[in-house]
Amino acid sequence: MSLGLLKCVSCFIYYRVWYAKNNGIPVILFPKAKDEPKGLSPSDLVDTLRKFEVDFVLLAGYLKLIPVELIRAYERSIFNIHPSLLPAFGGKGYYGIKVHKAVIASGARFSGPTIHFVDEHYDTGRILAQRVVPVLANDTAEVLAARVLNEEHQLYVEVVEALCEDRVIWREDGVPLIQSRENPNEFH
């Protein structure tokens, strides 16, 4: 990442924190930074989330492992999104443009986003939703990434709606499904 991009990301994050604080939205700093006395430990984070009566933790491409304390406290309630059809092209080191380069190099004909439950490992939690995106013959990693990102945005909204409407159903074998809003007998 270039210094300019890093500064841009830092400014973007700072603006978000500033906006939240100035609009009465609670801000939780995690993980605790070495030089940040206000950051939380994993157990403090769980206590704080419980205090705010948080039901779900929604991540968007979060790249670090989640503390076991948080996973145990929020079992089946932490989600992340990944820019490939997991389990393919997932795990440590597969993030951002690296994923799309690997997809194209492999000759895969399809890619797409996956929303999955978070467990103690990278990208191994139960898959909740996926959206297929074709890999076209002349795709570059950047072009494929843009198409996948477009689907990510749509899919995450659909999943959050299903969560809020209590339409995530668990099969007996532990596989989560999303119940259709229009026909409760259909699952995705």
C-alpha cells in the first residue's frame, strides 16, 4: 500500500469516527493499539458489545483473526465477506486484488463474493450466501474485482435484511440457509 493511499484510508477512518462521535453514535476501538490507551481488550470488547445489546457483528473484509472470546460470545452471529466463492481462494494471504489474480491465473470460469460466519480461522466458517460472477476471457484482476465488488454490495444488503427479518434457518447438519421472503418454503 502506498503512503498516499495509507493516508487516504487513515483520513477516511478518522472521518468516520469523527462523524459517529459528533452524531451520538458509539465508537468502539478494537483491537487495542500499542499506543492507544482507549482501545479494548477482547474481554472488554465482549462486555461492551453486550452492554450495547449487539446482536450481530458484521465485518466487511476484515483481515485479522477474531479473538476466540468474541467468537464464543457471538457464535453464529459474526459475519464477514470474501471476494471469492469460498472455499476456493480463501485463507491467510488471500485478500483484495490477490484473490482476483489467483482466480484468473487458475483458469476458473466463475468467481463471486461469499458471506460466511466467522470462526477461529481465516475464511473457514459456514457459508451463508454466495453470488456467482462469470470470469470473462479478457478480464484483468481489476475488472473482475469491480464486478465482484458490485455483487458484494448487493449480497450483503440482502443478507442483512434476512438477518433482521429472522430468515436465517439452520439445517440439522449445521448448514445455514436463507429463507425466501416471498415463499417461506424456499431457501437460498
